[in-house]
Amino acid sequence: MTSFFQQWMPYEWAWGLATVAGILLIALPLMLAVAMIIYADRKIWAAMALRRGPNVVGPWGLLQSFADGLKVFLQETIVPSASNKALFLIAPIITFTVALIAWAVIPFNSGAVLADINVGLLYVLAISSLGVYGVIIAGWASNSKYPFFSAMRASAQMISYEVSIGFILICVVMWAGTFNLNAIVRAQEHHVWILNGFVFNPLLFPMWVMFLISGMAETARAPFDLTEAESELVAGYQTEYSSMSFALYWLGEYANVLLMCALNATLFWGGWLPPIDWAPLYLIPGIVWLLLKIFFFFFIFSWVKATVPRYRYDQLMRLGWKVFLPLSLLFVVLVSGWLMFTRYGV
Amino acid sequence: MIQVFAFYLFAALTCIAGAVTILARNPVHSVLWLIVAFFNAAGLMVLAGAEFIAMLLVIVYVGAVAVLFLFVVMMLDIDFAELRAGFIRNFPLGLLLAVVLLVELGVGIGAWSVGGIKLGTPDGTAAVPQGASNIEAIGLLLYSKYLFLFEAAGVLLLVAMVGAIVLTHRKRTGVRGQNVSRQVARRPGEATVNVKPEIGQGVSL
């Protein structure tokens, strides 16, 4: 895009303008996607509970999210008098911003990526590890019991699952031989016979299953939504929040879920590549494949939310530390050993 | 142009955040400012072309170490009067520590500027490995020349981890833990009994 703007202006200005345009091109459709995905989530959830779901605002209730957005926008922002005001207001902004900036390295098509950096996957890990701060700061700044419990739970939960996610990603990186997300997608081209995607590899398929489950824990989605377990903690860290500050959490949470779905698609299911390496399928643009995959994984997330009961906290910790961590470590050894024998010929 | 601007922005924010870390009255604010300092230091690393180190700084320090810091500090019952009471008593120790750090810094810079340490070149330009990305360059050094030191560091960390667990782990009695494999292995036959009691006799379990 820089070269397009360079027709009219010097390189620096063109670069700056291209970057801003790229950010807007990703962030604005993402916000729209988040609004629609909240609607889709409620519809899927309702269908599985044999309800109708939102069906009043707009055709088939399509405008429900926008009506909700307008509602919270018009409400009064209440800041508790005992809270730490500056941190209380910064916390939702952190959650929301962090949920958006990780999208900078997601490739939407061959080369269509805002920041094509060679440590792309590490960047995603770094940004997703920042996400917990929004929750912790909110819990502490609210100066209230239940948000504080929720913040404690969130920090322990996210650190636990980041460990196994790290090992899972190491397996992917070893197989792809790079941290660049675009190159990781390319490495999945006809990975197994004519199938595009690491997930068809028997050594990496279990890693994908673990990544999907860890992703649910990392984004604090059901069945791991202990940070906002309404039967124990009212609404968790969001208890004291109202109006737009609450909406920012809402949007940030769903943007994070979409990011996890995009990572699932990019790292294991071939990103913008069609699932089968067959020439006519390449006529469909890559971004369509990516969006289809993202929606498929979001459907899985919704499906799980609608059907699986919430984990108890000790079960969550057990799953993270006693099941996923040893298993992912074992697979790091297996994958590196297999690559040593086959690719590097020891 | 934008590099210079970014450098001064990150550098100034790092210094300010570092200063506020020790000046802030509330320990939680201190930790949060420390996180800001870490983050801006990572920005400086990116500008220096060390993006791998920058990402590791954010992942390890901001994403894990500082979260645990915050975890502990948030749970402290803070008594400000008591915090300040120890200041005079600990002042000589603090001064000594500051002097030691300053001398170390001076020695380090001195040794580097005369070429004693092979980190880049004395005129300040970093030694850029030719034809290898950041990660490859570090990997090539770490797993060949410094393999023994790297493994030794790993073993040291493992020992420290095991030691910490052994020291703090205590076996509590009377805890009703969940044994998942036992629960899963349970069959209806062993969990339920079907009895037909005589009227007025009741059932003994």
C-alpha cells in the first residue's frame, strides 16, 4: 500500500498514511465483525437451548448488537467512590486495545498483513500475555471483594495456560521453521498429501486439540469462564463497571475470541489457503477462506459454551498443569525428534 | 525521523517510569510503573534491531514475572506508616547497593569501550550477523559455542524450581482432593445397589 501512496508524496508520508489506512482497514471491519459475532453467539446459543434468541431489532434481530451498543453508550458511567479512579478507567481501555493490536500480524491473504515481522508469533504471544492486565487492574482498582477474587483467578488461570500454549506453538514453529505467520501459512501448503494444514499431521493434531481448549481458557470463555462465574462472583471483574467501560470489556472479550479463532485457522488449518490443494479452490480469494475458518472455530466456541458445564477451579488448574503441560512437553520432544530424523538427517 | 522520535519517546518514558516506580507511594502503582518501564525498554530493543529480545522481554517479564509481582503485592495489607519507618534504618544499605551498582556500570562501560568485552564494537555500532535473522543468529551461537553454558543455566533453573517447590510444599491432611481416574473408572454397578426390603425392616447400608 505504501507504493500506492508514493505516487503523490515522499516515502515517509506514504508509509505513515499506508499504516494508518491499514490499521483502519483492519480495526473498523473487526468492530463490525465483533458486533455481528455477538449476535451470532446469542443465536447459536439460543438455537441449542431451543429458544429463538434476539429476533426483534431489525430483520431476524440482526441489529440487536447495535441497539445494545447504543443503549450502553447512552448510559451513565458510574465510578465507585472507593475505587482507584485513574486505574479503574484505564483497565477497560487496556483490554480493548490489547485485543485489537494483536491483529496487526494476522495475514489475511498472501502478503496482506499490516506488519509482516519475522517474530510475528512471538508478538502474538506477547500481546496475549498483556490481556490479563485489564482484568487484574480492574479487579484491584474496583476496591470490591468479588472483582478482586476474579482478578486473582484470572491471573493464575492465564499464566497457567500460557505455559502450555507456548509449548504447543513451539511445535508449530519447529515444523514451519519460522516465526513469521505468513511463512507459517505457506509451510502448510500440501502438508499432508493434498491437504493444506498442520492439523492433518498426526503429530500435530493433538496439539491443535490442546490449543483449542487452551484458547478457551486463555480467553476465559465457557467452560473456563471462572473469572465471571455469576453463581460465585456476581459478574467477576466487571461487577463495578457500567456503560461504555463495560462495553469495552464486552467488545475486547469477543475480539480476543475472534483472535483465538484466527490463530487456530492460521497456525493449524492453513490460514488463507483453501483446505484442499486443488487449483479451482484457489480462485476463491484467501480472505474468504480465512473468514470461513474463523467463523467455523467461533461456532465451535459457541457450541462448547452452550453445552459444556463450567469447570471447578481446581479442575481447571489440574487440566492446565497436570495434563496439558506434560503432554505438550512430550510432543515438543516427539516433534523435534521426528524432525531431527527426517528433515535434518541425524 | 520517526526512529529518532520513537527513541526519545521510549527512552524518556523508560526513565520517567523507572523514577516513578521508586517514588510512588502505593506498591501496586510501583509495579504498574515498572511494567510501563519494561514495555518501553522492549520498544528500545526493537529500535536497536533486537526484536527477539524485545518480544522475550514482554513475554517473560511483562507477561509472567510482573503478573506474579502484582499478584503478591495486591494481596499485601499495606501499612504506609510502617513502610516509611524502615527508610532511615535501611538507608545505608540502600546507599551501598546504589554505589555498587554504579561502580559495576562504570566498570562495564569502561571494559566495553576499550574493547574488553566483545559485544558489538567500541564505537557503539552493534555487530550485525550477516545473512541471518535475529532468532537464527542467537540460536546458532547458543546451541553451538555456548551450548554448555546454556544447558548449565537450564539445569540451574530446574534445580532452583525443584528447590522452591520442595521448600514450600506441605502435605496437608484432611484435604478431599478429586481423583479423576477413580471417578471415571466408577461403574453404576459398584455405586448403586438395588434392594427389596421387607416392609417395616428398612435397609442397612
